[in-house]
Amino acid sequence: MRRVSIFGATGSIGQSTIDLIRRAPQDYDVVALTGGRNIAQLARDAIDLKVDIAVTAHDNLLPDLRAALDGSGIEAAAGPAAIEDAASRPADWIMSAIVGAAGLLPGLRALEQGTTLALANKESLVTAGPLLMATAKTHGATVLPVDSEHSGVFQALVGEDIAAVERVIITASGGAFRDTPMEQLANATLSEASSHPNWNMGQRITIDSASMFNKALELIETKEFFSISPDQIEVLVHPQSLVHALVGFRDGGIMAHLGPADMRHAIGYALHWPKRGEVPVDRLDLARVGSLDFRAPDLARYPALRLARDVMEAGGLTGAAFNAAKERALDGFIEGDLGFLQMADVVEAVLDQLCRDENLASEEINLDNVRRVDHLARKRAEDVIRGKQG
């Protein structure tokens, strides 16, 4: 029986992971679940899976969690320190699905125990990729990608030499506004941006898909995870979301990974790795699909992709600044303080300021520096947002 923990258990990735574990309860001993504000869901899952500890990220919700778990014998805790402690508890496999930079420290703590980390928290690689991968190497831990694109690349590389790779292509649906006239984007509403044409995801990642900031993060993630140069990484808009990634080799051949728009495939691959297990996803009927469409992304529509290229070229702590500014700009859009197109303006302004005023490219990538730059970028983003409101 494998010991597993799920960080970000109440989100879409966490819930899909729990769905797979529930289908074979005899195979798993769930140690810890963490979540955010959905205390009822967190408590229900914790009781159903008979976990050792359940943690909410919010200190003020600890009484609610304790009440929901009353009589179950399950330990309740709250706050970042409690999540860090839960990540240090022995487990054979840990899902890292906390959204945003908050997922970095729990991921590092999990790797320090030499476990297998299923990484859905792309921000960990964007903000501190070299630190994360070095920590895994030092402690003999394994990092498995859970983003559908990077899982697809990972699977296409099984048995292959990375030195033979000429290019890696990750696909993007294009999000909610892929066919919306450009002149309408400035007035795009929160409701419109929160509706994805293909995937069932949380609000923040759905909006990031509409702006392509999610794909921008995945560009950087590809570079950090597979240790390839930025000019080897491409993005294609693929409206059907059936081809998740393609790997081109120096002999001209291309291997593509296809699958339904269901995150349980990538999660299941990581959960059963190095073997392949049964995963309850739809099987593709290519005759019924008929054709697959691809097109180059419009950089005027998706400036986030250009910014990601700048970040990859600069390196260092630029990724930490990029992610923090993006998270604060997204907050601004959700709160009604920014228009849809203004999110990219805020991120670009913050990057310009910090690259001018700070030595981001050459500073050591350690936890203290990542935290410092994260804080500074959020503060600068706040200032830029305030200026736009004025």
C-alpha cells in the first residue's frame, strides 16, 4: 500500500486525483490533504479517505475545519507552516496542486524526504526551477510532470535521448477568446474569461488560459523541467485540445501525445508511473474526430508569450518576478481593478522596472531571494495597478 498526500486537494487537480484514488482504495493510504476555503469539501474527503491530517491554508478557518472533523480522529491544522509540516510527513507519492507561488515551499519539503513529487504547480519551476530540480537530485527524489503538455512530452521521451531532441511543441486551446475580435478584448468580462471551451478547471487557471499566461508559464516550465534551450520550444494553438504535446527529433521525426481533455490521464500516468495503469478516461475515436487543426499563436493577442520568451532569455530570478506580477495582475482583473488586456501591461511594467533596478538575472536562486523578489514584484504590481486606476 502506497502512502500518498495531496496538496491542493479541493481544486480541480486535487479532486481528479482523489477520484482516481477512490477507485482503488486498497492500494493507497492517504496521509495528508490540504485545501483552501472549501472546508466542507476538505473535511468530507479527509473523513472518506481516513487521512491522518487535514490542513486549510487559512488560519481563520481552523475552527470550522475542527468542527467539520469533530469525532473523526483526524488532526486539523491551518496556515502555511502547517502545510509545510504536512509536506514533511513521510509519503511515497505527493501531489503538488497548490495554485501559485505558495506551492513552492511544500514541494521543496516533500522533495527533501526523497519522495516522488507529482508536480501540477508549474509556478514552482517558473519561480525557482533550478532550486527545485537540484533539491530533487540532492535527496534522490523524483519529479513527475502533471500538466497535460509536459506529461505528454515526458511520455514521448520514454526510451529517447534528450540530446536527440530538436524541438518541443506544446499546444494551447487558445482559451475563451481565441476567436474573439481583438477590438472586443479590452471590454472582456470576468464571466466571459472564466469559461473555458474545452477544459473544466478552476477560475484562475481558466482566466490564465484566456490570456495565455498559463501557456507562458508552461513555456518556462518546459525549459526548466527538460533543460532545453528556449529556441527549441514552440507553441501551437490547437482548438480541439486532443494533441497535448509533440517532440521533434534531429532525424525529422515527430512523436505526438494525444488524449482526451481530461486531466485524469496525466494524473493517472504520474500516479502509476513507471507502469501504466487503468485510467477511466474516454478513448479517442480519431475517425469521428476527423481532423486536427493547428495555427501559430498571434503574439498581439497573447503578449504573455512574448514576455515568457524575455524571461527565459534573462533567466535568474526573472521568473519569480514574472509569476508574482502575473498573480497580482490576475487578482486585479478578478477584483475589477484591471481590464483584461491590462494584465499583460502590468506584468511588463513590473519586469521592466525590476530588470532595470535589480540584478535579477545574476542573483543566486535560493529560497530567500525568491521570496524577496516575489514580495517586491507584488508590491510593484500593486503600484502599477493603483496608477492605472488613477
